[in-house]
Amino acid sequence: MATEAQDPVRTVETEPAARSIDDVDLNESNPRAVAKFVAAFAIGAVFFLVPVPRNGELTVPFDVAVDGITTAFPDAVGAYCLAIVLAGGALTTLAELDARDVISLGYDLSYFETSTAFWALRVGGALVAPVLFLHLESLAGYDLGWLWAPGVGEFMWGTLIYSVGVIIPLGAIFITIFVELGGLEFVGTLSRPVMKPLFRLPGRAALDSLASWVGSYSVGLYVTRNVFDRGGYDKRDVFTIATCFSTVSIGFVGVVAATVEMLDLFPVIFLAYFVCVAVCAAILVRVPPISTVPEVYVAEPDPEVPFHGSGGDYVRFALSEAVGKAERGETFLEAARRGFVDGLRLTSLILGTILLVGLAAVALSAYTPTFEILGAPLVPVIDLLGIPDPEVVAPATIVGITEMYVPVLLVAEAAPMARFFVAVLAVSQLIFFSSVGPMTMDMFSDVPIRLRDLVALFVMRTIILVPLVAAMTHLVAALGLL
């Protein structure tokens, strides 16, 4: 992936004048194009949105497919993930050696070029992956027993790496069909009245968020990268989406609710989570570091033209844009094939980085008192806010930066108010370094999204969320639900 120094920098000097429905040349409703859009929209909607029962819970077909693949074929998925991580390390090494004129390949591997730091992380991931795949207890006389403690090596390899490795290429197939055949234009156009004034984002960014909510943040980030490379987002848009809207999925919120034994309160937990994400995004887009990111593009700019009109006008405009895109777009097979290949390429870029950084993060949480020490000053704050078991809740408030699931495990035996508080907080913090942190830094090194920015935003989100979630917790308790 090209670095910032290699990318062309383009800006939009002045925003185009707003148009009304009378100023727009609406696309003709070609029956074939309409059918193509409707079919693509239906395929995406069914795969990502239609609720289906599974193990006594509601989920979506996408989650069922991913879980089915990883559960039914664990050995094959493990071998595939190993191959992907090794390929990412090898291809990055070849690309970097070629870029530095150490070797001459004769073919283009610029997609795998990166910074020295991420080159080292991808190679490091490629060295660690065989150890986890083979479940080695020792290596060259060194005891690796610590690696197999609960929540460390097996969690990273058999849960996170397996999931991300399958989620991205599988999700990319369906999301590419949806995007390339009109879905992006339809959702984006209808979302403009909300996304722009509240979050300073193009309406099309709603699709990235939707992909995260119903599928995975991995799929949402894939959409963001795809649109960014085509000039649909500038760097500030990407920074905002990656750090404020790369949300955990509805299905995972259900897992969290079940872990704290509050599955009956799932709708309440999800609603609180939705409000928290919206409030944090509306605030954070208006302050540094997000507000200081330059509004420049890495491809020919394709900004949304401002539009105003009634609700009916927006629907007509959205359908026109969607049908036009479907008519110009690829066939279903072409879109699916390209999505799968792009998904595999992207997975090979980031899986090794996620593995190495994530392993370090969860090991830090499991084997050091770092988060107990960092959480100690928050004990009186949590107590002042009226949340029970502050000594347990305070470390859980901080440890979410390593992995979003760890905080809820810490409070499994706490009082109901404490469990509700941590459940909502953990899924709302968004930024964690077992996966989404290294993924965004590696995927968007040309923005760039830096470690210090992510840590700062985690802290800022936590400062906003702690009193907000505490207020929600007291409200839910006052309603007699806790």
C-alpha cells in the first residue's frame, strides 16, 4: 500500500453550489438497470440485515456464515490464516526490497509497500503465526506456556485471527456487489441530511457505518478503503470514519450482553451503545486530532454535490443515482470476484500486524498490573458516579484499549449496575489494539492514523463516555430494569 509521500495530493478548492431536484438530470429508469440495483440491494440486505434465529439468539446470515466456516473447518481456516500471514510478510519484504533497489522484481508489488515499522510488524506476525498454528509449547528451549493461558494465544489465533481472516474476503464479496451496483449511492444520498450536519461526513459514509453495525468493523474499513482509493473520501473523512464509526457488530453486542447475563436487556444495551457512538462522534469530529486532519484526497476527488429538497426529492434522487450506477457497474460475477480478490489482498496486509500487536496487548493485560495501576485514579470517580464495585469497574474502564471483550470478563461477578455500565462502555470505546487499532494504522498509513492519535482518542472517548454511561445506568436502574 502506498505511503503518504508517494500518494498524489488533491484538494477541492470550493464546494459546488447546492442543487435541487429541478437542477438534476435524473437517470432514466431502465428496467434492466432497476432490476440489477434491486437484486444487488436485496442480496446485501438479506446477507447483512435480515435477522435469523441461532442458538436462541437473533443474528444475521453473515454472522452465521462466518461462524459456520470457522467452526466447521477450523483446521482449514487455520492453514489459510497461516498462509495469508506468511504471504503478507513475504510480499511486503519483496516490495520493500524492490522499492529500496536491493532487488529488481520486474513486476508491481507497490500495493504491499509500507513504512519500516509496519514492515517489521508484518514480518513479526509471520514469525509468530507458525508458533500459534502448531501450538508449540516451547521453542529452542524457551518455555512458551505463558502463550497458552486463557485469553492470550488461543484467543488471538483461534478467535480473532480466524474471524478477521474469514470476515474480510467473505464480507467483501457481498459488500462489493452492494456498493458497485448502486447501494452506496442509494444509502449515501438518503443519509446526507444526517451525516453532514451531525458528523461532517458525506452521506455515503453511512454505508461504512452500516457495514460495521451489521457485519464487522473489518468490512466497514474495507468499504472505507475502497471509497477512499476512488476519491470519494478525503483524509479527514477517513480518519473520522475509522476512529468513530468502526463499530462492533450487533451480534457482538449480543455476546457481551450474554456474558454479563443481561441478554434480556439486549435492546436497552444496544440503544445505549448507539447513542454513545453518535454522541462521541458528534463531539470528536469538532476537536483535534480529527479536526486538524487535512481535507486532501489520494485520488481524483469525487465529492458529493450538495443537494436540498423534500423527503420525496431525496428518494427520487437516491433512486436515480443508484440506477445510474447499476447501469454503468460491473456484473454480479465481476463484482463478486473483484471483491473476493481485494478482500484477500487486504487481509494479507493486515493479519500479521493484528496478530503481533494484538498478542502484545492481551499479554500486557494478562501478565502485568498495568491496567490496575492506570485504573486506580478512577476508583473515586466511579464511586462518585454511584456505580457499584468501583475497584472492579475502574480497571475495566481502562483495559478495553487492549481488547473490547476483556472488560466484561472482569465484571462477570459484579453488581448488575456495574455489569451494565461496563457492557455499554466496553463496546462504545471502539478503539482497541488486539485488532482495530493495528488494522486502521496499517490500512490507512497514507492518512496517516498514528498510535498516539488512537491512544488520545481512546482517552477522549472514555472521558465522554464514563459520565454518559453512568447516567444511562442510573436511568435504567430507576426504570426497574436492573
